[in-house]
Amino acid sequence: MLEEKEKDELIDRNYLMNKRKNARTRNRFVAHKHRLFLLGIALGFVLVAFMYFYSNYSNVHHVNVVNNIYLSNDDVIRLSGLNEYSKYLLISTGRTAEKIESHPLVDHVAISKDDNNTITIDVKEKKAIAYLYENGQPVIWIEDDTRLPLDNSNMYLIQRLPLIEGFTAEQMTELLYGFSYVDEKLINEISEIHRYPFSYDENMMEVIMRDGNYVFVGNFGLKLLKNYHSVAASLSTDENVCLYFDEVTSSGFKSSCPWEKKEEPAPVSETVEGEENYSEEE
């Protein structure tokens, strides 16, 4: 009896050991199965991502440049470093904006990622006032008194700007205040700016408009140029006339051109027979 009892106990112990062993085996199998499942998902994701990033679907489909006045769309895109192979999801808008803002003419850039893998670059440029020659080299004069050298790649920028000459660097710095009142559209209508001293004001300048008219104005009267069209329309319908602006009275008048008479034009505050007058107050 004792031997049979010990035999039964041994069988029971073996059964329990086998049961625990089988349970551990099943648990390991389930754990491996889960890991293999997760590994399969990860590998599948990597494969899909690999195929996506190496296909044209992940590239930038279009770059839209807006609000630029001087720089061409192509130049802005070149500065951004974006091209047809750029990966839309990997583009950093901040770093891309910094690249464009490194250009002397660019004040601020805002970049957005739009639908259909489109990038929009919103450019705010500094005001370019004119172009001039320094040591025989053409440069653009910018509102912050910096210069942008010109070469064959960006010579197109002068198409919207007048030529300025006859001023020293100090005199040009003094002109910045007046030009702050003149917007880009009116600057585009100016062909040339020359220093043209008068006996009563050595700081007078000649502003040649693209419509053929000549404007004579002093440093502090430059802000009156914003009224150019209303003054020209009210004073004359003729072409190639000379208009004079006076900062003291904030007015303008039409008179003979300096090269047409011996005497220089009288100040606006004086009444000159045969001259037509205009005042901002009218």
C-alpha cells in the first residue's frame, strides 16, 4: 500500500510539473507571438514610410510666393533651398524662413504648409529707394541705408527703381526721412534723382518722373511727393512740365523750368504772375 501511495504521489507531482511547464511554454509562445506581431507592424510601417519618402508623393508639389515686390519668385525659392525633391513632411518652416531673411532686401518671412504638399512663402521686403554707382559698381540703396551689390543675377531689380546721383553718403542718409513717406509704387514712377542746388536752397534736387515731368524739391519736402498725382493733375494737363514743392508751405506750383529762364523759381509763398499754385490745404 505504501509503495502504491508513493507511486501515486510521484505521478501527481509529475503531472503538476508538466502542467506548469506546459503553461510556461504557452506563455512564452504567446509573448513571442505578440512581439512578432508588433515587430511585423513596425517593419510594415518602416516599409511603407520608406516607399512613401522615396516616391514623388512625399515631395513638395508647389511653392507659392506672395507679396514680394522686388525679388522674383525664382530668387525667393532659390533662397529657401526648396526644390522638386524636397520632402514636404521634413521641411522646417523656421529654418527655411531664416534662409530667406538672410537676404538684405527681406525684412520678414512667414511660411505655411498647405494642402496638396504646397508651401506658401509670404515675403515682406524692405523698401528699395534707388540704385546708384559706388566705385563703378551698381548697388541698390535700401531704406535702412544698406547697399545691395548688383550683378548679372539680380540686375533686374533696377527695373522698378530710379537712378540717384550727385549726393554724398551723408546727404543720402539725410534723405532717408523724406523717402520714408514715399511708397514703392510712386518710387517706381521716378526715373532719376539728381542734386540740383538753388540759390535759396542748396539742398534742392531734381526728380525726373517717368511720365516726363520734372519735380524740384528740397530734402524735407520729399514727403510732399506723395501728393504728386493730385498736384500734377490740378496744375497742368501738359507734358514735360516743371513742378516745385515747398516744405514750408506744404504746397506746390508749376513754373518754367530752370533751364528755360535766367532766374530761379520764386518760393511758393510768393505770388508769381503766370504761375499756377497748389496747396495741400486746398
